[in-house]
Amino acid sequence: MRKKSFSLEKSVFKLIVLIIIAILLNWLKHYPFLIENLYTNGFYLYWSTLLRFVFGQIPFAIGDLFYAVFIIFLIYSVFKSIKSIIKSRNKGAEGIKRGLKFINFTLLFYLIFQLSWGINYARPNFNSTLNLSADYYEKADLINLADLLIAKINKIDYSKVKGLRINDHSTLIKNAQSDFQNLKLNNPQTKYLFPSVKPSLSSIGLSKFGLEGYYNPFTGEANVNRLLPAVTLPFTYAHEIAHQMSFAREDEASFMAYIAGIKSNNLSSKYSAYFAALNYVLFELYKIDPKQFQEVYNLTPHNFKSDFNEERTFWKQHRSFLFDYMSSMIDSFLKVNQQETGILSYREVVIWIYNYHKNELPAKR
Ligand SMILES: [Zn+2]
């Protein structure tokens, strides 16, 4: 009996400590520049480099295994807890003890996630770091932006792009790494030492969720869905590496991948970036005005259309019922299925792309 009450006290104490740390962390998030200096370019820079150095030595995505073991452990623990509550003479006390343990564990998991990467969500956005305005676009702006991207795609010699299009994992990593270094941004993250990008062990699973890759903050590994059509791979690698480089938000990772790609000396990276951007812009246009989307889509070059269809076919083949729960732009071209998160994240990346190219667009009347 004594032992039990002691353990309960310990759990309550742990809970209070964890809650205080969580409150402090969330308070700190109100100071983006402090986060940038102390965390992103301080602790996170060294911590993520160390994680990549250690886990990058392992040739497969060990983070995928961690997650699998973690899920099995979680299910086992829930069953064990239910069993011990049923068996216990004092069900109420046992229930409280087990419940507290579960809450503490969840809080600890949340804090480790935050400390190992998640705090980066609170960094200042591109308004300040890249001096980019965040003006909203109208339908006419989207059409002009699509025209501009089509013109840029037309300038790329597609026969060379096809020859450079590869599936080779280490070359894709090297290309993305040098593309970021090429940007010569005054940002220590873009030096990106010790790359750790791996084909996900569950690429089929990722495809069923409509995912192109994901970042594992616990091992610092970027995992890429290796089944994706080759046209999307350079952009996807760059996007996942941008997550590793502290660009936690989806729109920011995509925009970093976009500028790294369009400034790349490699035509395959360049085309992949414009391809992704035009997809985003067309998707936005489709949501606003499907008829206008069709008109602009008809203006895209033949090669773009064939790549666009290849990607669409890929998602059609791999999608499952899970797909409907994830936002996906390809699927949304086929059916109007507006989902909050997807709409927001795409819209934000289009805002950055629009503001980046605003000076190249026809002046507003
Ligand atoms: Zn992402």
C-alpha cells in the first residue's frame, strides 16, 4: 500500500515538472527571433548535425523501425494497463496511477519532439528571414504566375532533362546538397553537413497515405518515398532536406526546395522545381475556377502534360481509403475534395512563390 502511494506521488511530481517545461516552451514560442538565435542556429544546428552523423551511418531508415516498435509497445502497454486495472482490488487507484503514467509518457514524448525539432515551427517566417513580402494573390495573379512558370519551363531543354532524370539515391542527395550550398544564404543550416536521407522502409505505406516523404525528428533522418515518379524526386529530396535544415513548416520547406531547384545548375532539379510550383499554382486556380484552370492547363507544354499525367496515374494506382484523409493536390484535381490543412499549406507556398516572382509579373491594372 505504501509503495503504491509513493509511486503516485512520484507520478504527480513528474507531471507537474513536465507541465512547467511545456508551459515555458510555449511561452518561448512567442519570441521567434530568440528561437532562431538560441534554438535553431544554436542547439538544433548541433543536435541535428550529430543525429545525422550518428544515424546516417546506418544504411536503412532505422527511424521507421523505431516507430514500428513504438506502436507495438504502445498497444501492448494499453492492453497491460487495462488488464491490471481489471485485476486490481482498488480499481480507482490503479486507474489513476495508470492514467497518470500514460499522460506523463505522452507529455514526455511531446517535449522530446519539440526539443529535437518541433520548436522550429516558431521560427520567424520568410517575411523577415528572406525579406519576402507575404501579399495575397488574386485570380488574375495566379493566371499570370502560371503563365510565367510555363514560360520558364518552355526555356528548359526537355531533351536534356530526360537524360538527367535519375533514380539514383546518392546522386539525388548530392545534387540537393550542392543546390542548397549554391544559394549562399547567410544561414548556417544550408551548409548541411552529413546528409542523412533514406528511402522509407514503408514507401508503399507512404503512398497509401498520399505522402512523398517525411522527417523523423527523433533520428534526424529524412525519409523519401522511393516509388514516386522520377520527375518529382529532385524536388522531394530537397523538400525533405529543407525540413532537416530547420524549415519545419510545409510551405517553407517547399519554398526552400523551390528556390534551391530553380537556381540549380542541374536541369533535372530545375525542371522538378518548376514542375512542382506549376502544380501548386494550377491546383489553387482549380479551386477558385475549374474552367479557367482547364484553359491555363491547355497552354502547358506537351512534356509537362505527360509528366503531370504520370504523377496523376501514380497516385491513382497507389491511393487507398487512407488517401482521402490526407490532403493531396493530385486527387483534388480529379474531384473537389477540399480539406482544410491541404488548402492552407498549398496556399501558403503559392503566396511565397507569388511574392518571389511578383516583379516579373505584369503590373496590376
Ligand atoms: Zn514536408
